[in-house]
Amino acid sequence: MHTITLQPIDWLNLFLYYLSLSLLAVGGAISLAPDMQRYLVERNGWLTDVQFSASIAIALDQVALHI
């Protein structure tokens, strides 16, 4: 397994990116999944497609448990 170490500037950029997404979000967090995937997988390579898909599935499962 390949480990990615994020530098403080990476955390800042991640925070600012998600802040900008939240300001423009219409339809909830799941509507932003394609943009998150592009940023985390394609642009920065911090996650693989499989890891990203699994994280979305886990997040949706947790939401379903509370409905």
C-alpha cells in the first residue's frame, strides 16, 4: 500500500477547496461527489478510484443508518 503524506499547504488547499464547494453546493454533499473525485483522485492522486468509491459508500451507509 502506498502512503501519501500531506504537507500543511496540502491541508490548507484541501480545506479551501471544500469550503468553496460548500458555498456553491446545491443538492447536498452527494451532488459534489464528481468534483471531489476529480480533486482527490485525478488532480492530486491522494486516493485511488476504489478508495474514493469505498469512502462514498461508507458515508452513504452511515447516513442511511440515521434516517
